[in-house]
Amino acid sequence: GSTRSMTMAPSWSTSWSRRVSVHPLPQIRVSRSDPVSSSSASLAERYGVTIYLSDIIYELLDWLRAELEKRMPPEISRVEEGALRVLKVFKKTGTSVVFGGSVTRGVIRNGAKFEIMRGSNRVGTGTITNAQKSKIDVKEVSSGFECGLAAYVEGQLEEKDTITTFTETVTRKKLAR
């Protein structure tokens, strides 16, 4: 019964190019009434194997689907918000940098993540911690305006670099039914 149902269960195709199939071992029968030996449990724990017991095959399939979805890598979509040409680097202290620039497209927002581009090469990343326009703290600066920024930076930021700000959305993938 259960063995036939498991082998007849659909193989779920995932976008990370793997197929899931269940290959039961006919000589081993496990149900809720069968105890899992302590040696089996310790081996499973050592090798990161999860033991799930169920008398109902569809409960097992639902559990398997949920486990696979948890282990699938998330889909990250990125939307560019704006770009700024660095005109002057004023102060560098560890990973904190204070610099000024001109917004060349879009909007530069306080708290935004960014990439540092030198020509066509990505030379670093960072997060804007403060934005100022005319020495007044602002939430965002639009295209065509100059501003001062404070940021945490990983990598080197120099004059004439371009920073490109973006937002990322993380979506958990689901298996097709």
C-alpha cells in the first residue's frame, strides 16, 4: 500500500534543476508503532537526516513538500533605484565614509544598499546611513541634485566612482502541485 503510493507519488520539478523521487526499501517497514532505535536516531542526527514517521501517506507527502520548499534557495529580485556620481570623498574612518556627489538618475534614499562601480567594474558595496541636501538631513535626493552622504562601505570609494542604489525582494519558491 504505502510503498506503491510513494513510488506513484509525483516527482516535483524545481527551478534548481533537481527532481525528487522516493525510493523505498521494501525490506524496511516503518510506521508510528515502530520505534526508532537509539542507534538509528544518533546516526540520523550525525548525518543530518530527518526521520519522519507517518501512517498516512498523504501526510508524509505534505511534510516532504514543505521540507523541500524550506530547503530551496530563495529567489532574489533586484530593482535599481538611482545612481550618483561621486564628486568628493571627505572622510574615511574604518568602514564609514562621508562623500558628496550628484544624482544622475532616479532617487538616492537614506538607508539604501548600493554597489560601487568604477567604470564597468564593481569594486564594493555599502549602505547609506545619512543623506543631506544643502546641509539638511533628508530621506531622499532626486536626479539633478547634489547631496552629501554618509555610508558604511565595503571596498574602496573614490572620486569619479558611481554608486548605484537598489532594493531587493526575497521570495520563497514553491513546488508545483
